[in-house]
Amino acid sequence: MLSEKIVKVAEQWKKEGLEISPPSSEQQIVDCFQKIKKPISKDVLEFYIFTGGISEGRMDSELYSFWTLKEIIEENLRLKSEMALFADFLIFSHCYGFKYENPMISSVYIDWLGQFPSTKVADSVEEFFDICLRNPNDLLR
């Protein structure tokens, strides 16, 4: 179940001493995605209902930074991706974005920030967090 995976990832962040932003309300999440003009699926909504991302400017031990809603707005307006960007690797080596598939599911892609075509890494947010828990290096494909 997605919520269990999100909680496990957040627990890992806490063990690493990272400050986790508080979860957001459904309305805050919807407002965020409206500001960046991107549709939102149920699995993306669930992610931000359970955690608010890692506090600004911090990375986990795998060098990923999962953005707060404030950062999502700032970075999506700045980077203008076709997806809803929500994380970066190694200080913007590349970003990760939600690609809306249907009301229930968004797939996850690497956005190479114009250097290469986007690369799909997961068919859903749940699969993405499965990979995060099992072997985060698989997200670098």
C-alpha cells in the first residue's frame, strides 16, 4: 500500500536526521498543482497528505531532495517542465516529475532538464517509492 511505503521512506529520512515538512491538507496540495497548471492524481495527493517533503535545500543519504509544496511551485514555474517536478538528484543534476496518467495514477520520469529526453522510472507513485525502499540506485536509469 502506498501510504505504508511513504511512511517508511519518511522514517528513513528521520533516522538520517532530516527535517520533514509537515503533511499538507488536500486543499493545499490541489492549490499547489493549480498554481503550476498540472493535473493531480490520487497517488500524488496521497504522497503529500502523508509527508510534506524534506525541508528546503536538504538531501537524503542517497542524494535525493524531495521538495515541499513551496519548492514545487517555485521550481516548476522556473523550470517549466511538461511534468510536475517534485524532486531533484545531486543538486539539480536532474529532476523527477509526476506525469499524470489518470485520476488515480501518475507515472514518474526523470527530467534531464533539456539535456536528454525524459526517462520513465516508474509506472506509478507507489512503484517509485517501492524502488526508493528497495534500491534507490535503480532510479538513476
